[in-house]
Amino acid sequence: MRTNLVVAIDGYSSCGKSTIAKALAKKLGFIYVDSGAMYRAVTLYFLRNQVDVHQEAAVAAALAQIELNFHARDYQTHITLNGEEVSEEIRQMPVANFVSTVASLKPVRVEMVRQQQQMAAVKNIVMDGRDIGTAVFPDAPVKLFMTADPMVRAQRRFDELRSKGDQQVSLEEVYESLKQRDYADTTRVESPLIQAADAVVLDNTYLSPDEQLEFAFQLIRSKQPAEEVTITYRDTTY
Ligand code: C5P
């Protein structure tokens, strides 16, 4: 039986993981899964419902109320939280500032990982996040670990927020939020962000999107014969 192919991309906040993951998925005909969006959507639910993260029972009860779905159209990912499209709202600062706290909770991780593993049971996927190559798919044949200069990352995220109409946010605020998330993500007890032993590092501080795509594509080609990569992508819900 042929197992589905997983391309695992991990790395620091705002270092362009989703850009390359989307481009790769498109080139390969795979599904793109933004695992960070799942943690962000859960965080939005926790914020809206004032879930006390220190109360285990409250966290478990909240998780039982949450249904997440991805809807892929034209290789853009849209995520719904209990049927409501929240793709824009989960990128805003309130969620960004709280997501690492929510993502550090074991019950949250257990549930997200379960859902992520299910997705690969039926499709070839490119998934990005913090623990994809270490905890979610430790056997993934292709693993990338991405990094870039922190100031360059902050500038990119700042430009993105501004282009989406957030005129209030400052570059310093984005930089601080990013630094705090990197710290929280790399030092937490549950599945911290670390480079898998068999991951290949991609520092994209000075690389264009095309150069990164070429690098990743060659890596996949070196590990996976072309005939084993099948086209499975359709506009779909997963
Ligand atoms: O990738 P993105 O920046 O959207 O992720 C938001 C946050 O979700 C991260 O800072 C991290 O705390 C959490 N996350 C995680 N594990 C993943 C993906 C994201 O803990 N696989």
C-alpha cells in the first residue's frame, strides 16, 4: 500500500514558511495545510469565550466545542471556526499575542496533532508549523527547517499587516511580539520548536521566493522519484 507523501516545513515565526509551502503544494499538486492557522483559530475561540487556560476542564470543554475546517480555493487557504470564516481575524495582534500560550497546552496539541495526522491519511500534503517534522510526522521523507534574520521577519510581517489595513501597529510592536513567540515556542515543554535531526535548513534572509522554491523542489526531487509524486489536489474541504 502506498502511503501519502508529506513535506514537513518547520521554523520560526514569519520566516515565509507559508509562502514556500503554498508554492510547493501548487507545483506538486498537493494539499497545503497551515497548522499555525489551526492553533490561531483555537486561540480566537478561547479569546472570544474567555476560556481560562489554567483550568483543565475548561480547556477540554472548549476543545469539544471547536470544529475547524480548511477550504482550499485557488491554492489559498481559508479556515473556518465552527462554520465561520476566520482567516483574516486570526492574523490580527490579539490572536498573535496569545497563540503561543494556547499552543503550549497539552490537550490543545494532542487534538491538533490528531487532526493533522488524519489529513495525511487521505492526501499528499505540504504542512508547515513548529513540530511537523518532529512530533506530527517524524517519518516525513522531506523536512525543511526555515529561519531568517529576526528584523527581516518583523519587517515582512509588518508590511503584511499594513497592506491588510492595520495602520495602528508599529514595527517595534511586531518585532517584540515575534521575539516573544519565538522564545515561547522554543522553550515550551510540549513539542518545542527544534530542528529535526534529518531536516535541511533553509535560511531565506537573502533568498527570493523563486530561489526558495527551487531549493525545496530540488530537495524533494532528490528524495522522491518523480513517478511517486501523484497529483491529488482539487479545490476541496479538509
Ligand atoms: O505559523 P504561525 O505563526 O501562524 O503560528 C502561530 C503560533 O501557533 C506559533 O507561534 C506557535 O505558538 C503555534 N504553532 C505551534 N505548532 C504548530 C504551528 C503553530 O505551536 N505546528
